[in-house]
Amino acid sequence: MKKSKWMKQVVGLIIILGVWGGVFFLLKAWIFPPFEEPVGSGEHAVQMQVYTWEDESRVESYTDTGENRALTVNIWYPETEGKYPLVVFSHGAFGVIESNYSTYVELASHGYVVASIGHPYHAMFVEDVNGKKTYVDMDFLKQVYADNGEYSEESERAVYEFGLEWMAVRTGDMNFVLDTILEQVQVGEEAPFTMIDTDKIGLMGHSMGGATAVALGRKRDDIDAVIDLEGTMVGEYVGFENGYEIYNETPYPVPVLDVNSDSVRAQIKQLEAEHAGWEYVNDYVGRNAVDYREVIFNGAGHLNYTDLPTISPVLAGLLGVGEVDAKECITNMNEMVLIYFDYYLKGEGTLLDIKTEY
């Protein structure tokens, strides 16, 4: 008996969907090959909790609906009861809350509580505790890429003004999250908040998140150490004159570790040659800081300070990695981060174990 016309159409649709499903499966497998989830090298098993908190003091500036800004935070912590230092992490522009998953797990396994912030409209996406997803704001994306053209005083001023906007949002987020965590510690009802030693706090971040950590480290008096993973310290800008930013002259008050690649160093050298008298803001901060250290990763690209190159080499390659071995680079970076925070937040070890170059 002949198949009816509709039956043929259904079979045809199934075949088409099957082909496209197979293509999608193969494409997904190519972009995201099998991935071994990072396990911390420390003695502690690691747990994680997700929270979404509403900042009633701030109206969301990326919408016109009048709601308050809400922050989703993932907190990794040791399974073992005890008192541990707190580290708060801020991802880069278009990053995600789990951008440095291996870093969070490594620290937590060695006795840290680590809170990673998802910055709504700055992250590629953030999913709150109710499953609501917020995606990157297109105007923000355009602003970030506005710095890709030739130098002009007009474009440099625009980037300076954008930086002020970004830092206001980012430091507001990090400040709110840190204050909320400290309030939860005072309530003291559940882990991980019952496990946090509020006298030992570190901040860190990647790219724009690193700049955020540096900016907030200057503003608060309860921060003990800061790590900036290849972030231009735009929070140190205090004005604009004669085509260039003016830097904060007050010495940076908190120990800060500035992590950069040799390729960034080469770019800075070229800019210094092209613009007489200009100095990179991170170098200015380092020259005047009370405690500054720079570490260079040779052959690294901007995303080699995140887990993306080990999760999706193809995607990371499109977005910016170096020729360094991705697994080795993130492992060395996580070891360096642990040594630095152990020294300043636990009073353990020595900074001599941190190389000047990797």
C-alpha cells in the first residue's frame, strides 16, 4: 500500500531533522570535545552553592523597567568545617560566572571560600537561581570594542568615559556581594557563611574583572590582597587631559599581583615608543604601590588565564589564545594564585616560590 502524502512529508521531516541533528551533534562535539572536570589538588572535598541577591540600593541601568539590579553568585567552599579566608572573583567582559572553575576548585580544596560573581549584561549570560537567563548587552559589547581603531583624542576620551561607567557598575556589584556575604556571616546560619574568616579577604579577576578587583581594593579597608589577571587598571584613572588619562597619585595601599603576557608587554613597549611620555597605568600603579609584583606568562593569550582553552580549544582559538600549552598555563597560574593568597591571607609559605616568568 502506498504511503499517504502526509506520511511522506513526516518521514522527510524526520530525515531532515536527523541529518541536522547529526550535524549539530558533530559540531557540538568539535567545539566542546570531551572534558575532564578539574579536581583540586588540596585535601578538602569541595561543595558549591548558588545565590541570587537583589541590590535594593541600585536600579538596573541596562533596562528601562525600573527593577533593582540582581547579582547571582556561585560560592565554592571546603566540605570540612572550619574557618577559611574569602576570595571574591570577577570575570572579564563577555565572560561567565564559571570562567575560572579550576581556580575556584583549587583554592577551595586548599581551604578557601571562593565567591564568583556573574555580572548581568556584562557576562555573555548569567542564569539566576530561578533559571532566568540574562544575556550580554549589545551596547556594552560595542563600547568594549570601541578601542580597536586608530588613536585619537576623541576615541581615547570615549574609552576613558566608558571605563568610568564600567567600573561604577562592576565595583558596585563586587562591593554589594562582599557586603552581603559579610552580613550572612553575621547571621551565621549555614555553610558556607559560617566558615568564612572575615579578617582574611582577597579579591581577584580576569581582564575587566581584574580591573574591578584593583579598583575595589583601593576603596575598602578590609581587603588583604588583590590579583589582576591581565586587566588594565582603569579604576586608577582620575581624570583626562591633553588626550590622555590622569592616574591616581596616591600609592596603591594593598598588595597586588599583576599578571600579564609577554605579548602584552610588547604592545606596551610599542605604545610607549609611539606616545612620548606615556606610561601604562599598571606600570604607574606598580611603581608607586606599597607592595606590587608582576608575573609574565610567555606565549599566553588573553583567554589562557581562564578555563575556556581547556574546555573548547576551537572557541578559545577564535577569541584569543597564545601558543602556550593551555593545560600547563592554567595549572601554573592556579598554583601561583594559591601561593600568593596563602602568603597574604594565611601567613603561610613564601613568595619566592612564585616565578617572575612562566
